[in-house]
Amino acid sequence: MINRENGVACYQQLSEILIKQIEKGIFKPGSQLATEIELSKRYRLNRHTVRQAIERLENEGFVYKIKGKGTFVASDKINYKVSKRTSFTTSILDVGLNPDARLLESYEIAAGRELSKRLNIQFSDRIIVLEIVRFVNKMPFCHTTSFLSKAKFPELRSLINGSFSLVAVLKKHYGVDAVRKSSTFEVSTPETSDMDILMISQKVPILLVKSISKGQDGEVVEYCVTKFRRDMCSIIVDFNGEGR
Amino acid sequence: MINRENGVACYQQLSEILIKQIEKGIFKPGSQLATEIELSKRYRLNRHTVRQAIERLENEGFVYKIKGKGTFVASDKINYKVSKRTSFTTSILDVGLNPDARLLESYEIAAGRELSKRLNIQFSDRIIVLEIVRFVNKMPFCHTTSFLSKAKFPELRSLINGSFSLVAVLKKHYGVDAVRKSSTFEVSTPETSDMDILMISQKVPILLVKSISKGQDGEVVEYCVTKFRRDMCSIIVDFNGEGR
DNA sequence: GAGTGGTCTAGACCACTCA
DNA sequence: GAGTGGTCTAGACCACTCC
């Protein structure tokens, strides 16, 4: 199976073999891959070489690992749509999946240099921070940290309890119609806390999206940072759509 | 330096030490990092453990490696703006850098299933493919593969020679005003050819952006796939801006 | 030829999961 | 306690760059 003379690294060859097998659908999403030791026996490679091959699969989002359990074939990517007005819930429902969310915590901080600039408020103004994890089919999908001015939305923390549509709360209680103005896309790696929240290892890249939303009056309403599991989604930006 | 009792992996600790040093600006962009052997001596770690630490730095875009030469500190990320109408050249000039481009090759293929759907043409229609590498300050920045209908733009291949503003050529010679309609963002890993073109190793994630542009009449004009060096840029999507 | 990173092997111990 | 992946060490050889 592995050709040791053609100049192509063994781990390279192995990862291609495994990718082909996964793409052919020999393994179903969620099913367990052969263990490292099994693979090293089967292909007569050292376990570390096998690990290198699997690392690439993990980086490309073909598989995910669970410590003590094994390596599993990942599901297909979700096409997650983003436009001026996007609600996580409708976007996930649109592709026929089951959305869910949980408020991890809410707290207040002083704006500081960076955030005061983003939200266009004073350095010492108070900011409400909301940390929300969103799930698709019970799997953690993304982790959003939202920053809003306390002065503009004083009771937000108690209002948001139980409801996860921030946009709906802002509209209903403050009459504010928040629309996404810009988003920045970067690739990053998870911090320790994100590893637990999103259930991924530090080695898996994440997609980092920073967005600014403004109200009807053109004032900045929300600055939020969302970390997406890179193996779970492609993000589709619609430059026209008003979405919902 | 390295604490072997606190339960944090050594390579983890080392990568944090190195990131802090880079963030403090102890090393300037482009300068060489200590070699693997130097680091393994200095921190009393095995060379492989050091390599694990550096791998993380590479994944996060802090450093890049050149075979046979060494490991070097990467430059700051470029804030690359994308909106309905974006030209690479103006976007890079806007941030005070020096854009450049090179037509790698142009050729024709039959549409096939995938592309005929994207471009909304027939399965057997001919497609013009343009492969362009773009540079920022002489460094490879992204690799774009554009697909356009041969029937609509028969002479495109000869017209594009020497000019890299596809939008300008379409406007001038065909009277078509191409505007970006949607873009899909994914994280991926480079294919072998991209590794050479973008001068990166296979282990470094890339940002994959697939875009559709349409003309005034609403017909699809171009489908393009762009691979960005993940260590070189953040991509900023402007949902309003008409850009240029 | 000396120095760099890239690959491969061998073997060890760990923490975690599951029965 | 057996099996999984996670980490660390030791040592080897390679291709590449630079002098």
C-alpha cells in the first residue's frame, strides 16, 4: 500500500488513502476510524507516522478525536449563511437541521481601549458581555461573545434570559433594528476555554468572525466575536440578501 | 523556564513563551527564530517536542519555515477588504502596500456537472479558466482560479494578457459590469501545487473563498476560487460598501 | 561540508473512557 | 484493567541551502 521509494512521505500517502476511503463513504459520519495501532500494523508504519497522517485529516476536518475513545469520521459541513440580517436559528432551520443555544454567562466590564473604539463609546463606559454557545443537532457549533453598551441597553442582561435571539430582544424592548455592517474573517486556534466549549483539540483551526452591527440611526449596536468549529461549517456570505 | 509538574504540556508552554516573545516585538518580522536544536538545548527539551511547539506557531501564523534555511517571524496580517465591488489592487493600495499579479496560465475545459451548475450553462459548454497569483510586497498572497463561459467571452484569453483586472476587461470589451453576489468561506489545507505557488507547507491552513459574480442582467459572469495564505491576512467583509 | 528543517522509527509513560 | 489517544525522549537519515 505505502510506496517507500517514490519520494512521497509515508504519512502523506496514508492520509490520502484514508481521505479517499472517507470520501467514498466507506465510513459513515460518526463511525470510528481504525485505531492508531491498528493502522500502524496494517500499513507497517510507526504509530507516530500514523499520527501525522491522522493529524492532517483532523486539520482538514475529515475526522475528530475524543480522548480515551478514538478517532471518528466527521459529518459533512454545514452551509451556514450570513447576510446583513441573519439569525442563527433560521439559517440552520433552512438547511434542515436542529438549532439550539445556551447562554453561558453574562457579565459587565469597563470598555477599555479596544472595545470603546469598536462600540464608539467612552473608555470608562460599562459594557454588557454575553457569552452564548450555539448547537446544531446537539453538537457545539459556535461560541459567540457579544459586547453592547450598558448605557444603551441597561436591562439587557435580565431581558436576554431565556431568549437567545438578541436581535429580537433589541427590537422588542429598545426598538432597535440591528443590521450587520461588516465581518472580519480569520483563521485561528482555540483558547483553552474554547476547547472545552466547542469540544475540540487545540490543534484544530477555528474560523474567527468579528462582526459589527448598527441600528437604524447608524450607531454601533453590537460588536461580537464568533468562533466556529472549522470542521463543521462553510460560511456563505450573501452580499445582497436581506435574509431574515 | 518549563514547568514539568503543572500538568501543562511542555510544547504548550514553549509555544506560549515564544508567542509572548514575538508579540513583545523581541523578534522583528522576517528575522530568524532560534533553530530547533538551539531551542531544544536552551529549554532542555527533545527536538521533537520543540517541533510540536513551533508547529503551533506556524498554524497560528506567527512564523513560517523555509526548508534548509530556518524558521522566520511572520509579518503582521494584512486587512484585506471585500465588498460587492472589490479590486485586489485598490484594496491593497488602501492599506499602503504594494500589489502585484501574475497570470500563471489560461486554458479551456468542458464545464462538467459542478461548474455548469455554478455558471448556469450547459454541461458540455466550454469554460475559460484563468489562474492568477497575486503578490503583496513581492510575497505571494493568494491564488485565484476563475471560471467564465467561453460562449460569453470568446476572446477573453487574449484580452486578459498583460492586464490583471478581469473586471476592467469585462467592462471594456464586453460591457459587463461584474458585481460579487456571494462568497463562501472555508478553512482548508493547500494542495501540492498551491504549496509551491504560495510558498507554504502543507500543514499551514489556508482560507478558501469561493465567489460568484453577476452582471447587470443578473446572469452569472464568473465563478472563482481564491486561496489566501492564512498567515498573511484577515478578510473583512463589508455588507454595505460599494467599494471600487 | 556544515547547518537547517522534514521524516521515520522505537519505546516509554500518561490520562481518559468504558466495561 | 484493557484500550484509546496525548506527550516525551532518543536516535537516525534525508533533502535542501549556503558558503
